[in-house]
Amino acid sequence: YWGIIERLFILNWKQIIILLKSRGKFAMLQSTIQVIKLEPLHMATVTINDKSPEEIAIHALLDWSRPQGLLDKKFRFFGYDSCLPYPNHTYTTLITVDEDVKPSGDINIVDLPGGLFAVLNVHGVENIGSGWRQLEQWCKDSEYTFGDQTGLEEYVDVLNQQPIADKKFKLYLSIMG
């Protein structure tokens, strides 16, 4: 990134931001990686297998949660991808729930153990891939090693009606160290 900025020092900041946005890098430049301890979470979850399962999994879990009043109180919403090509491509969504919530239909209840994670904020679904690459490189360059838990994508504004391309995410990379 710095090579781009060095070559563009004669342009004003507005032009630099436009150029960086056009290359999909702007959201990544304004983010920093934080190391956090994620507390254990009790969650309802659904896994969808499809060519593009993300939206289906999001809506399936939200549609299940809404009549139970789970969206009327504070909650956290996560997802993760199997990263496998179709027909094995799955996406799992998870929402925090109280201990008394029971599974039903395709919805299961799981306990995430929590642990140490490197966290990066990204804006827009198109920046998720580069965000994961940034987290992986950061881990390789740091005193930490890769953890053994699944990486998570937290939907910061899942109920916002804007397109998924405009949503905000927190990426959680499991680390040890």
C-alpha cells in the first residue's frame, strides 16, 4: 500500500481515497488488528449448503429468531464459510441466545468455547477475502500462532436493510500465544 501512496504524493487526499476505494483497499487501510479474548457464547445455528449459501443462511436464522423475540434484545450474529467449492460449499450462521432456548427444525444449539482472537473490522462483503489475508499475514509476522478454532465473521449491522455489500463485519482469526 505504501508504494501506491508514495507514488501519489502529489495528488490531494481526496484523489488518493478515490483511487484506493477503486482498488478495494480503502476499508483495509483504515482498520487495525486487535487481539481480544472472546468469552464463551451460547448460540443457535443453521448451516446451509448451496452455490451461494450466505444470504440463505442469514435469512433462515433471522426468520427463526424474529418470532421468538431474539432480535428485540441485544444479540451477536456470526457466520463462517466452509471455503469448499460447490456441491460441498456451506455457510453457517450463529446468533447468541439464552440458555433456555431450544433447537427446532434445522436450527441447532451450540456452545462456542471462546478464546484468543485477532480481530479486524471490514466494511463491505467484497473486503472480507482481503481482510482474511491481512489477518493471516499479520499472524505469520507476529509472536502469535494460528489457533485451532474456526474463523468467524461477525455481522455488526445484520438488521440494517442495506445491501450486504455495504454491511460492516468483524473478522475473528483464532490465535494462540
